[in-house]
Amino acid sequence: MLTRRLSPFTLVLLSGIVFTGCAKKEPESQSAQTGGPSSAMSAGSTTASSASAAGIHWTVPARWSALPPKPMRVATYIIPGPNGSADSAECAVYFFGTGQGGGVDDNVARWSGQFEGSPKAATTAETINGLSVTTVHIAGTYLSPGGPMMQSQGAVKDYRLLGAIVQAPEGNVFFKTTGPAAVIAGTESEFQALLHSFTK
């Protein structure tokens, strides 16, 4: 009944108002849809599943847990022992800047010197996804260096070091994993998976 009393001009005007109202809502809907995935991606980039330094990215093994930031380190990961063991290992990642931190041989010798008697390290050089990577294996009594002067915090027997020195686009990145021999043996495949996840 009411619509019959409205003039054609009034009907056109009302239609324009309705259309304008719908047009205003559409960008808001698009913004919400764009913001959803963007927020999810932003949240995902802060998880321990991936990390980057010196122009390379890598994927962190699912069992490894990231610790809060520490001085001089890009990242620190705790690796649980096998079968619910109370033992664990630690993977520390270092990047000191372009041209800093020394070369491959210097660091292999330094890591060896952190074990009693400086045992000879077993090294393997390979190219992974276009990056030169040197893997380092050392076993023996670990001197647990720490503090400003890296003095021994107490000798620990039956320890292993599983490390890698990556010649990244912006400089060398050092992955140093240390822990009881049994824990290191149980994480070797995960460590290799981390190395082969490298991308520039």
C-alpha cells in the first residue's frame, strides 16, 4: 500500500541509497578476507618451525624446541633425548656478521680445542642447494666452555659435537650441536634434514 504512494523519483533515490550502502560494505569484507591469511602468515613466521640468518632460511626439526634469544646467537634449540631420556642436547646457531667469525678451518680447530686433548675432527664438505656446507663430527670429553673467556665449566665424558659451517650469502653461519653421544646419535638424521632444508 505504501509503495504505491511513493513517486518514481523517491523510489530511484531509495534504490541509490541501498546500492551505496552495499558498495560501502564490500571493501570491508575484502579487507577482512585479506587480513585473515596475512595475519596467519605473520604468526607462522614467528614460530620455531623456520628461521633465517645471513641470507639463508632453514626448517627446524619438529622435535626441537627454541629457547628465548641469547647474546651472540641467532637461535638456540633444545633436542630431547631418545625414549623419554632425561638427557638432552643443544644446537646453537651463530652469525657474527659479514667477514666475521673466522674461516672454516679456524672454527673446526676451535671446536676441537673444546674437547680434552683436542681430538681430530671428522669433516665433510658438500654443496647443498647452492651453498657450501662443512659438517663437523667430534667425540670425547667435552670441556663445556662458557663465560666471557670461554673457560671450562667442567669436563663431561662421552660427549659429541655435530656441527656445520655454512657459507651463506652474507657470511658464515655456524650450527653447533653438543650433547651426550646417545642424544647426538639420535638426532643425526634430523640435523641432516635441517641442512638440506637450506634455501637462499
